Amino acid sequence: MIRIAVDGMGGDYAPETVVEGAVYAANDFSELEIVLVGQMDVIKRELNKHKVLGGKIVIQDAKEIVGMGDSPVAAIRKKKDSSLAVCVDLLKKKEVEAVVTAGNTGAAVAASALNLGLLPGIKRPGIAIGVPTLHGISIAMDVGANLNPSPEELFQYAQMADSFARHIHGKKRPAIGLLNIGEEESKGTEVLKEAYKLLRDSSLNFVGNIEGRDFFTGRVDCIICDGFVGNVVLKMCESILETAGAMVIRELKKNPLSLLGAWLCKPALKAIRNETNYEEAGGAPLLGVNGTVIISHGISSARAIRNAIKVAGEMVSKQVNQHIVELVKSNSAVQNSAARTEENAGGGIR
Amino acid sequence: MIRIAVDGMGGDYAPETVVEGAVYAANDFSELEIVLVGQMDVIKRELNKHKVLGGKIVIQDAKEIVGMGDSPVAAIRKKKDSSLAVCVDLLKKKEVEAVVTAGNTGAAVAASALNLGLLPGIKRPGIAIGVPTLHGISIAMDVGANLNPSPEELFQYAQMADSFARHIHGKKRPAIGLLNIGEEESKGTEVLKEAYKLLRDSSLNFVGNIEGRDFFTGRVDCIICDGFVGNVVLKMCESILETAGAMVIRELKKNPLSLLGAWLCKPALKAIRNETNYEEAGGAPLLGVNGTVIISHGISSARAIRNAIKVAGEMVSKQVNQHIVELVKSNSAVQNSAARTEENAGGGIR
């Protein structure tokens, strides 16, 4: 049995959809036990709207709520009894094995990093997210936790994304790409050039720099980038279908035959919508912290929450964090031995 | 009469499409005279395929070609008689008033900045590009010339984009947005926070930070960003329609009724394609250099080249560069006077 704490008060549509999603997860995945964290009476009332069939759900009281607009630092300092803080606390005390929250992303990152600490060897945590592509799902990391990563931090993001892609997405040897403005090794900032070298000399399946045009083609399984560009691209993707849709509808309305055509296309478009739906991605794991934490989109539907809980359970059962620690350890061993060899070659003279 | 040098050998489909585009421009815009620069015999042969009706086209010989994959620095140093170098040279000697090239972007930026110098007061040039939105065309700047702009450089990009939007896109008081990962003033890197202040305290119509999701909504007329994120987003946009199209076609093929539907939708989709087509945008002006230079997409069609030449002519006749210089000058005057006031307020003590 894997116990997962779910932040019942976090998200734009909490507690309704979060509780609903928790019920779906409990019913669908019998190996999971859900700890719904939030104001006891509110959560209880929501829970009473649903039938919990086979699964197990318990409630853990937490009096306060971190608002979506709260300053992360202030939220952590002042709201010690928030549903988010209690979730992270349960994880720290090992009373649960994972946390899922659709609440304030900044607060979730800060609370996790500060209270759980980082995995051995990891410099900075990062947020990974599933990207729908022409050839299945890829991962982009980081998408907002670290705006100015160092070359080594980018390298570690590649290691973490690799572990996630292997053990959650079942990719045997994930192809890793570094997001840049050109494919040549000489392109981009100094930080990217350094990161390129670390990746090239590592045991990872690094295919080189990729460009914006490769984002959705599925050319790589893991897209490694800084949190600034990752965040901008992510938010752009979210809006682009909407904007394109608005353009299409505006044009279609000009002609009844086109409208009929659109109606005939509907099933195909629906299939694509499902394929590219963020709901299926199962939230965004915050990788690198000492514990399994999934941050779901603020607007998460019940289905999105259910899938995030599912992935959280898989991350625990497939020991993604242990794999990350081992990979980081083995690569630093490689680096240390390479450094030693270089030193020897230089006769020990620096 | 405005004379415009066109790099006849630059671009993936040069010289064919470039020469064709130059002919279109010459025929459509009687106020323009085109100087086609490139290997005399090659250009002449291409030109002979077309009828130059009303317009005027002359050829200027240039023996060498800068390849799309050439290193910009090496290309400038070693190929002094390239079509690109000769174009820029003509502009420097005031034998033409503008340059249009679909060749190597890096080489075009470097050649222009080095040989033409910068406009008075400008710190770094930047590339602006038209972005199709739900409400007409917006400008994004920079999209690749400056990967690590300072706050002041970002501020100047806003001034340059403002001038372009006013005088070329006819916007009365362009709304300026700073691309960031959140709307609050406190978001983003230190550079962005500083740039925010400069923009807020300026005479520009600064509406604040915008996010990736605002890119295509037309919420702002000018999207100000560093060249790294601008370049990634730009290239992503180019591929996104293609990828989405491939997904749609794959689904549609599963069902004949859907295919019929798609056929009925075709006119509407074609209208959107035209609306969002890079060809109509007329290339990307390199703003900040002391001269009018437009860098067109490497894959430019003849129509795209024609439109780039058209915009180059408009930039000259509407004196965009003069407007930029005046705007930058007036804003530094404002800043200097503000600095003086602050100094006085502090009793001259530092």
C-alpha cells in the first residue's frame, strides 16, 4: 500500500475537483491510500458527494489555505498549518510516500525544497513536464523552478529527466536534447556550451542541441532547458491551441459548408485533443527534492488530479528517486575518475 | 526613388526565388529601384526568366557567397566580396538606402553591426519579427541577435519596437509587454526586474509583464524579450502548425467522413494560413544598426522577398530609424533629468 497526501485545498477548482479526482484515484488504484489534507468539514462535505468504492481515503485536518496569488516565501513562513505545509510535513515524517498538489507552484517548490531537502548530490530541484509530441510523450525540464541554472544543474536535470523517462514512460534509452538556438556545439550562452560538454561526456544518450522547432516532433525524449524559457514555452503551448481554435472558429463561421466540414472532423479533432491533453500527463513532478512531489496545473480537472496521483504512486513503486541518486552518483564517479586521469596526464602539475 | 540592395545569393532557395521576389517588388512598387547583388552571370540568367514590367532592377556583381552554415565571423573576415558584404557596403556608401537578405542571419547581423555601426545612443542591435495574433500583427524583439541583453538594452528594444509598430504597422500608441514568467513586477530575473522599472518610468505605453500565454492573443503590440527565448519561441511557432497539421492529417485519414469534412473546411483553413503566413510579415528588420536592414527567413518564397523589400522601402520613406533616434534621445533626456532631480533631492550627496 502506498500512501499519498493530496492537497485538498490547492488549485483553482479546489476543493471540489481535487476531492473528486482523489476519489477516482482511490477507486481505480487499489494499491493506493489517499490522505486528503484540508479543512476537515469542507473536505468531508465534498467527500460525501462521492462513493468511495474499493479505495481508501482518509482526511487529515489543516486549517489554513495557501492562495494561488500568495507570495511563496510569506505563505511558508506564516501559514504553518496550511494544507500544503501539512502535506509536505507528512512526507517528511514518512507518514506518506508522496504529495500531489494543484496549488501555488512557487509555494510548493519552496516548501518541498526547504522542508524535505534535496536528494544526495543534487544541487537544485527542477520541474519536469510531459509534452505531447508526434511520437508520444516527451519531458521538458526545467519549466519554472530555476531561472538561471548552472551547467551542472542543467546536466543534473538531464539525469533526472532520463530517470523519469526510463522508469515512468518506459523508454529504454531516452534521447536527451539541450534546448538552444542552433544545433552546433558553439551555439548559445556560455552556460549552455558548458552544459553541452558535460552531457556529451556523460553516459546519457545525448543527441546534442535541439531548437524550438524540435519541441513537438518527438525527436528527443527529454528536452533540457532553463526554467525561464521552459516556463514561457509551456504557457505558450497552453494558449496556442486556444488561440488557433478561436481563429479557426472565426473563419468557419463565415461559411455554412465549412461549419458542416468542421462537424465531420470533430471525432478526429477530439482524438487529438485527448492525445495532447494536459490532463493525461499526470501533473509535473518536482524532481530533485528528497521525496516524491507532483505539482499539478492550477486548473486541473478531476481526471488530471487522478492521473497525477497515479504517477505519484508509480514514482514511488518504481523508485524513481533512488534511480536518480544512483545515476548522479555514477556520473560524478565518472567525472572524478576523468578528472584524475587528466591530472595524471598533466603529471600532477596544475 | 528608393534604392534597395537585395542579396541575390542569400537564402535556401537563392538565387531563383530571391530574383523572382525582386522582380515582383520592382513591378509592384514603382517608387523602388532594386539593386540585385550577386554573381553577374547567375543573376542575369535568373533575371532573364522574368519580365520586368514597370520597375527598375540593376545588377551589382559580387563574386563570393556566404553559405547558410558558414561561421558569421569567418564569413565576414574572409569573404570580402560576398553578395552580403557588397550589399552592406553599398548601404554604408549610401548608394542604396536599405538592404534585404535571406541569407545567413548571424553573418547579416555581424556584417551590419560592424560595417554600418549603430544608431546614435543605441547599445546593441536586435531583430524584430512580426507575430500573427488574434488581433492583427504584433512584434517580438529580440529574436536572436542578443542572448543576454542588459536591462537598458531591453528598454531600447522596446523603444525600437514601438517606433516600428507606430510607423510601419500604424499603431497609434503601441502597447508594450515584457515577456516574463508571471505578471507581478517581482517576477523573473534581476535583469527583467530592472528592465521593468525602466519601462514603467518611461514615456512608452508599457502594460507590464506578459506570459507565454499572451504571445498570440494580441494583448500587446510589442513583445520585448531576450534573443534566446525569442528565438526558441519563434522556431517553435514555425513548427507548431506543421506538427499540429501532421497530427490532424494522421487522425483524419482514419475516417473517410472526416476527410470529407476536412475538404469542406479547406477554404477557412487556407484563410488562416494566409493570415498567419510568415510570407506576409515581410521579413525581420534588424533594428538599431545605422541603416535599414531586413533579414528574411532562409526559406523565403518569392512573395516573402517581395514583401520584405516593400517593408524596407516603407522603413526608409517613413524614417523609422530617425524616429528611433529621437525616441531614444528624448527618453535619455527624461532619465538624465530624473537622475538630476534625484541627485538634488539628496542634496548632492552620494
